[in-house]
Amino acid sequence: MNPYIKVLYNYIHSNISNTEDIQDILQETILAVWQGLKGFKRNSTFKTWIIGITRRKIADFYRRYYNNEYFGTLESKDIQNISSSLDEIGNVINSIDIEKSLATLSLKDKELLFLIFNAQLSYGEIAEITGIPKGTIKSRMYYLKDKLRPLLEERGV
Amino acid sequence: MEDKCQHMRDLIIDYVNTNIDESDKIQLVNHLSICPECRKELAMTLKLNMLISSTMSDVPKAIMESAFSLIPRTDETIATDPVAKLKSSLDALKVIPYALSATKKSIKLALQFI
């Protein structure tokens, strides 16, 4: 479990800024993992399973405190939602600084980048966790990369 | 973009995440040797990965230390479970043979000096 704590902590932290809330959600997540261990079916990998639990705990938090629809819409399979958020990225990425651009991406896209590069999940595993079809996730990623490409190449990071 | 390159884009993500299996890796390396576009794609994905990974921070000590605090402690579990309680009290008996043999050894050792 310990090797995953850093990923879980950063996943929560990327969605929630208050330290006490992060601490509570991490504790609740670990408790849920502990309680669910006996029932863990191994249909998915352990990592995918615990990240899925963390995601549900973050969603619970949003629902409880902010009545925020973000996680609801993320779980929606409506392609219309995705394309409108892609237009937003287009505008954001025109700014000069790529790090600033990354910081101002929508929560959905930040989450996608987090799950791919920091949690190191495959498209299939992300589809399993979020309920979004694999093809849609791929398209979002292609679009994100195409938008970021000129900035990354220009900066020669 | 060719279909082949489209597929390679997916493999590049797996490669960067070290999730790629050996046969896909060979396929990717062979393709990269003949496709400058996919080499660019790899370079760009590595840069993006580097940027995103750099946003990961270490878990603050206080959060790490309290991470498991909601999980009931083992001794509390023993205290509430009669079978576990009995087992744990029997554990103490297991020590007796070791204690006896240790005493025996030290008596033998002492006798050598008399």
C-alpha cells in the first residue's frame, strides 16, 4: 500500500487544496481499501482498484460539500460535454507559458494527464475507473497533445 | 496520419509509462527507426511526462503518519474477538519451552565454571 500513498495523495491534492480535507479523504480512502480487501476480485489491478476508490472518495467530498457537478459530468458519456471542454483548452493553450497553461486546464483534462503520467494507467484502465469509453479518452488525449505540441517544441523543454 | 502511426502513439504512452510489453516495444523501436514523425511524438510525450511528473509532491509527514489512523489497531481487534483473544493468550505458552531450554543452557554454562 505504501508505494501508492504518494500517487493517492497527489491525486487528491490535484482536486482539493485544503490540507485537512486532503488528510480526511486519504484516511477514508485507506480505510475503504482495508475494508474492501477481502472482496477485491482481481478483475482489475490493485492500483486501478485503489485509484478508483480514491476517485469515488473525492467525488463524495465534492457532492457533500460543494454540490459540484464536475465528477457527475466527467462520468457522463455524452460526447457533447467533451467537445465543449476541448474548445476551452484551445483558448487556454494560446497563452505563452506552458506550465501556466497546464495549471489552467480544466479539472477533467488535468485529471486525464494525472492518470496517464503520474498514476501511469493505460487508456483501458482509465476507462474502467471513469466510465468514459476508451475511444473518447484517446481522442481527448490526442487533442490535448496536439494543442500542447507547439508550445512544448517551441520551449524545447 | 497513417493508421500505423496512430497505433504507435498509443504504444508511445505505454512506453513512457513503462507499461509496454516486449513485443510491442520491438514493434515500436522498429517503427521509430523509420518514422521521424513518431520520433518527434516520442520526444514530445517524454517532455509532457516530465512536466506532469514534476507536479507530484512528497506526502507531508503529518499526512503520511495519520494515513492509516482510521484502520482499527490489531490489538483492538484481538480484544474484541474472543477466538483471537484466546489464541493470543496461548501464544504466551509457546515461549515456555524456549525459556526452559535457555535456562538449561545457562545452568550447563555455569556448571563448567564450578
